[in-house]
Amino acid sequence: MPNKRNKVAQLPVIESNAAGIDVGATQVFVAVPADRDPEPIRCFETFTVELERLADWLQQCKIQTVAMESTGVYWIPLFQILEKRNIQVRLVNAHHIKNVPGRKTDVEDCQWIQHLHSVGLLRGSFRPDNEICVFC
């Protein structure tokens, strides 16, 4: 009988330029495809200069779209920085990806988010356009 985990690994990659981001209060863990950088998983602090460095790295890796997961409001500055860089950002509901057993670290989370995003299994949460957000 085939293992279900092997079936997930066999899904076709729909978006090869996808990254996964796990956003925390003090650190952001990012995973890009393994062929993009010798160090495809990195950790950044949540200071603006570090978030800009994160965006620089994503652009160097030719990333066009990211899926990010955050349980608080910590995603907002990074979301805005990436949007300004014309990187498509998809904020995903943490409950949709947290129910998978076996993932216990931020590193594993960002890798899982990157994989799910690259095979097209993540749906983004609603976020109004910037013009509307200014008035919120």
C-alpha cells in the first residue's frame, strides 16, 4: 500500500519561483527552492533593515511569489515590503497548515509552506487593496 506522504512529494510543481515564510514576533524563517541558494533556509530578525535584506535575498533567488503564515500582526511590515518589491504575497491561515502532524520547528514550517505553495495547495486570506487599507 503506497504511503500518503510519498503522494504529496509527487505532486507537480505549479509555481517554481515560490517561497515559504513562517513569521514570528522576533524572527522570520524563509525557505526557497533548494536549487536557488546554497543555504535555501534562512532566519531573519524582524527589524526593518533585516526585512529589507530578506526581500533582497528573495529577489536574488528569483522568487516571484511567497506564502506566509503568521498567528499575529507581525506579518504586516514584511507584507508591505514584499508588495513594494512586486513579489506576490499570499497570507495563509495558520489553521489550514498547522493541523499536519510532525512539524514542530519554524524551519520545518517554512519548508512545508514553501512546498505547499509551490504545488498550489495554499489559498490566501482576503486582504483589501492598498487604497482601502490606508483608510482602515
